[in-house]
Amino acid sequence: MTLDDTNTTNATNGIHAPDDTDTVRREQTSAAPLNKRAAEHALSPETARAYARLQAILRDLSSVLVAYSGGVDSALLLKVATDTLGTERAAGALASSPAYDDEETAKAVRAAEEMGARLVRVETNELDDPRYAANGADRCYFCKTELFDHLEPVAKRLGLAQIAYGMNRDDRGDWRPGQRAARERGVRAPLDEAEMGKDEIRELARYLGLSVWDKPAMACYSSRIPYGTPVTVEALAQIGRAERALRRLGFRQVRVRHHEKVARIEIDPAEFPRLLDPDLRQRIVTDVRAAGYPFVTLDLQGYRTGSLNEPLLRRNKTSE
């Protein structure tokens, strides 16, 4: 496996060789904020201590390949790794597949450029695994095994000693089978090890000037499909069309849960008053139907992380 100066795809390993867009080689060993405005927001003592712990953990890793998605967790991890270790000893790997939104991937590339990070593009093929496509409760395990198995040779080729991902302290209580895949492969979770939760992550990302510091959570599209309903390229594309339409209408935090013919929309409850506008409601119905859903519904509980995990978590609590 080689990485050269072209932007071709190696059909065997699914790796795009980095070009000027993929890789920004700006050495950045200081931990200064990216802009003056960010520096005005001093860190709380708790977050400052967590920041110091994170830097120490990364120094102990010596070198690292960060599984990078463009979300605030992995972006902060890549930023601090780049600042602490430099671009020769830290890099990000951005995966692409039908389960990820193309617009979000483009934003992730831009965010990496802004922070001066080295970035490698990787194509994963989780949909080719029938265990993933069957969409059992352990789907995320097979997703992460596919990702980490692709990243291992990349890290070796780049001379990076460790692989890390953006799990944080707040992820411990949710249903996350992907964490098992990470443990089995020795993939590190520096944010979690530094006892950083989402609040500290956003605070530190803001302080360091990351443009994604307040970016809403954005999981893969497969997470919109109830367990037991097969994951298909067509369903993922349908979800993507519907969510992009809603974001164009100004809904920032949004999920379209895929129930075959029914779209169950989750938005921030603070945005519910917007739905009193009959013209906007009609536009939502029209656009989501155009995405392929005959029936359009609103979840009155609003957006919450991992809503399709709720039955699993209730079942586990009952069995304890």
C-alpha cells in the first residue's frame, strides 16, 4: 500500500492518496487559539485540567492516527494531537461511504484545513458486510471493525504508533457496540481517558478557535434506520435527501428516522413554534415526500441522541 501525489483510489485498500486538499502540512506545536475572539473565552478550571490531561495522554502515545469525522469530538482530538505532536506524528483519517453525507464530508475536509491538520481519505465498505446490512443491535460493531481494520494499515504506512477515536465520557451510558470493536483492537479514546464530556469538549474547541465547536451531532445515516430493518444504499440516500431538505429550511439539529414509508422527524423542541407556520409545514411535507416518504410525521419528544436505542436501554435496565 502506497500513498503518492495523485488523487486516485487504490481499489484493493480503498485509500485515496492525499493531495493539497487532503493534507495541510503546517507545523503547529503551540496550543494557542486559532483566533483572537476565541481567546476571549477563558477556560474553566475543570476544562483547563482536562485539557492538560489530554495533552499528556497524547504525548504518551508518541504518534497517532485519529479516526476523524468532522464532528466536534474528533475535530478537537485531531486539533490537540496536531498541536501537541506536530503534523509528522499526528494525522486524521476521514472515511467515506454511502452511510455518510457528502456535504458533511466536504465540511470535514475544510475544518481539517482550517486547523492545519494532515488528512488522509479512506473508503470503507461496511454495506458489503451482510452482518452490518442486516442492521441488528450490534450494527455499529461491524461498522467500527470495518473502519479500524482499514485504519491499521494506514497507520502503519504513515509510521504512526496508535489509532484513536472521539469517544468521550458522555458516550459511556449509551448503547455503543462500536466501543467493543475499539477495545478489541487497542484503539485509544483520549477524550474519554481525559474525563472530557461534551460540555468540556465544546468549551475547549471554542477556546482553540475551531469553527465546529457548536456543530450539532451528526451520526451516520444508518443510525436513522430501526434495528431489524435492512440498511440499503437506497434507504440511506432517501434519508440524506430528506435531512438535507430540512437543513435547507433552517432546521439545524434534525433527524429523519426511517420507518419505510413513514418519515419520523426529530427537531430541537425549541424550534417547534416554527411549525405553527402553515406554509412552512406544507413545505416540509412537500420536500420530505419528494425525498421518497409518502407519510411525514413529527416526533413530539423532539430530537435526542440515539432515540432508536431507547427500547434496547429500557430492556437492559429491566433485565438488571
